[in-house]
Amino acid sequence: MPTAVHHELRINSYGHYLRRRFDCRISKVNVDAGFTCPNRDGSKGTGGCIYCNNVSFSPKDTQPVIPLEEQLSAGMAYHRHRLGSEKFIVYFQKYTNTYASADVLADLYRRALAHPDVIGISVGTRPDSLTDGALELLTEIARDHYVCLELGLQSRDDAILARINRGHTVDDFCTAVKRAAGRNFDICAHLIHGFPGERREDFLKSADLIASLPIDSVKLHQLHAVEGTELAAMYRRGEFVPLTLEKYVAAAADFLERLPAHVTIQRLYGSAPLAICVAPRWGLKNNQMWFAVVNELRRRGTWQGYRVG
């Protein structure tokens, strides 16, 4: 088993990577900086991705009307109490968090970094919304702080990207990764499995794409429908059949076996509040979902990177 792979977890866990790098417990703190997306405001389209309702993954204390510093303070207090976290990464997650001028971005990012217990920022964005100005700003910040740039790919199939109203292509993603590489910050790819019309063998080719690019970490979760989205309407019309838990766990394990061991794993599942979750409703808590995948690797006697090369 490669040294980067945790012996018990069978994967290269992002949490353990951060602990090794910073020698303390690190937590991400979500903030809402009031961004939108180019496939919502009309510049590329309207309505957003068919599965997107940001309420599904947003803590109640993260609202754009709440000052950034107050959101940060509430999130840090929560993680200190719950996990004993000592240092924090501020996570700009909602919508497209480079979709503004470099001056606006600089003000938001530096306000987040002003707190002495903040070691860095994680910025979620689209591959087609990464200007030269944003890249240069992140490069400058990375000289003194930890930076993770999270790029949403979702699928390696352009036909699926068009059907889900992403408004960008796989080539856009590859180009953005190459532009961001070599700047002393981590690059994370975000993937979803279970889109209508997606075959398991095609999804698994995503691991090959990740392996071919200078990507440091991956987020993976199942496609799920939440209230207020087109995907929920598709589910009710019978046009979206969610993966079963067993099929998702097996596919996630297959994916990990094909993923190089040096790539850290930030996420293996998705969850939404029960009040707005439409389907699938697997009835598992977050740690149970994580270990469902880990235990499948244990059952197989394999690990992340097992089939690489």
C-alpha cells in the first residue's frame, strides 16, 4: 500500500493530509460571499445546473446578508466545540466564487485571511470563470497562505454537461487546470456520479482524466435531487432514477482503485437536509456514508491506486 494511503481508511484522506502538513486539526468553515453563476445571470444561461439548490449544503449561519466576519466567527466556534479544531480554512463554496472583479475578490479573500487562526482559503468555482486576474490573486495569496482552488467538472462527458445545463465543456476544465498548475496551490476536481444516461464505465474514465492532469485532490458524491431543482421535477416525472446505495458504493470503490494514490480525497458522498431531500434517501449519516465506501475497499482487500499502472 502506498505511504500516502492511510492504512485503515485505504485512501489518501484530505483530513490526514492537512494534519500532516500543518501538524494540528484543521477544519473548513463555509462562508457565503454573495456570488452568483454565469449560467444563472444570463451571461451563459439561466436556471443554473439542474441539480443545484445551495440551501442543500449551506449551514444556517452562512447567508450573504451576514457580514463575512460574523459567518466566519460562528463557523469557527462550531468546529472548535464539535471537533476541537485549532486552525481553519475559509471555504468560499456557494455558487461561483471567482465570478467578480479582482478587486472585489481581493477584498473578500483578505478579509477572510485577516483572522489569526485562519491558515488559508478554499475557493469553489467554474472552469470557465477563472480570469487571469483571479489566478494572479490566488498565486499571490499562496505565497503566504494555504490555497485550494476547487474546479467543478461534474462529468467528463460533454453531452451530459449540456443536459445538466453546466454551460462549459470538459476541454474548458482541462484548460483551467493547466492554467492553474504550478502556482503553489492545491487544485481540487469536483465530480458527481449518477447522471441520467451516464454509464458506470464512462464515469470510471474520469479517474483516468484526473490522473492525466496536475490535480491534487478530488471531491466525489452521488447525484441527488433536492427540492427547488429541475432534477427533483425530473424524478417526479420518472426521468431520473437515482443510483442505489450498493451501486454507488461499488462505483466509488472502483473509481478509487483507479485514482493515483497521491491525490487526496476530500469527499466521497453528498448529503442534504431531510426536509428538502427528494431522492435518493438512503438514511445514512455522513460518517456512515464515508465508511460504506471505505468498508467496500476493505472487503475487496484493495485501496486507492490499487489498479493504477
